[in-house]
Amino acid sequence: MKITLITDSTCDIAPEELSAKGVKFAPLKVLFPDGEYVDKIDLTNAEFYGKMKASETLPTTSQVNPNEFHELFEEEIKAGNHVIGIFLSSELSGTYQSAVIAKEMTSSDQITLIDARTTSFGLGLLLNTLIEYVEKGLSVIEIVKAMDEKIAKTQLYGMLDTLENLKKGGRLSSSSAMIGKMLNLKPIIETKDGLVNMAAKVRGSKKGMNWMLEQLLAEYPEGYVDVIGIAHANNLEKMEEFRHLVLKSIKVGTIYESEIGSVVGTHTGEGAVGLVFFRK
């Protein structure tokens, strides 16, 4: 039986790349005062960051609804395929729950759903790992067991470049944001237990990148890591700088590169740079 993979747009892998890999995706939506935009379809990332920068208020985001998943699932089931869906953390969005509802609507046992417990380039790294397992010919039971182990070991860090989104979103006062800007503070967030937490605060992006690298080196002191993911929010130059820093310090088998899209970028703000890897 053929396995079809389905994810959501927060994996931050370009639609054409997903299509080339045979992966279907359901897009979330971003709402600005002037209307609703479908993630990865209606706006390029550059257009999104430009609109967000010009907006006095932050855009909002909405999850995939069950009917959208139901249509995707029904199409694959009728074709005789088994569906494996992997979606952003259920702690961060109702998208995974929408997929659960859609599965119940189909009354099919040919649908397997995975809560990635992370998002963005973390979800992207897990999706690429899932693709490898399918290509190796693992059974659905074997895939789920292997993915559960990877999800438990996924470590994502993101260094924010601006405090503006935290201020606009009400998570930081204007005075604190001003002081943070004066001190050149760069918050570093992480996904842990499916949630986003503050991991560290550093002064300056170079210290921030070095901090993230130190976490990787502490996990792989032997100097080699099989796979990592790095990402940026409309800041390719900064990601390339980080990539160079990583490769100067540790050998890496495979590096997946991503651009943080509109849904996650709404919260991180423009300029963020991130790292994801699997803990041992």
C-alpha cells in the first residue's frame, strides 16, 4: 500500500519542494486589516514581512479547518493509500486537532496522525526524516515508533532580531522594548514539550549565534552531527553567516535550510535565525 504524507504550511518548506517530494500540505491563513491571506500561496515571504513591518498591529493567524483535511484524506483513501499526517505542535495551534476531527469524519483506519510537538524548520526537519523512513520501506508501525523517538529528541532554537513583535503582541511593554533595543538584547526561544519558551537572552547577534552553536557542540562533543536544520526570517545573509560559523566548528552530514514563513514569522518577527537538531 502506498503511503501519502500530508503536513501543514508551517513546516516552512516551499510548496514546489513539497510537491517534488510527493508531500501534500494544508495551508494556514494570515489575517491583516486589509484581508485574509493563505500561507505560502497568496503572499511571498518577502511580501509578508514588508506588510507586517508597515502594519501598526500584528496580523493574526488561523488554523486549518477539519473540512480541508477531510477533503485531502478522502482523496487519498479512495485511491487506496495510507495517509500519514505530521503537523505543528497541538500546544501551539488547533491544526492537529482539526486533523483528528477530519480522521473521525472519514471513519477510516488508513490515517495515521503525528503531533510534531514543534513547528517551522523543526517540523521541516521531522518531515524530511519521515520522508526518509517511507523511502526506506518501513511499515507504518515502524515509522510511528521511529518518529516518536525523533520528536522526543528534537531541539529547536530561534534567535529573535527584533523586539517589535513582542511589543505589538502585548508580550513586552514599550519601555522594556526600548531598553532591550538600547542594550541590543536578542532573545533566544526554544520549543520544549510542545510549547515555546525563553531559553536565553544575549547582547548582540554574534553572541546569540555562538550560544546556539554551543548547545549543538555540547550535544556532539565528538565534532560530528548527522543532520541539522537552519533557518532565517527574511535574513538570508545572517543565516549564511550562521551556517559558516557552524561549519567552522563541527562537521555536518546534511544541512536543511528553511525560510520562516508568514505564520511563524508573525511571532518571531523579521530577521530571526534558528537552529534545530536531534539530541542524543
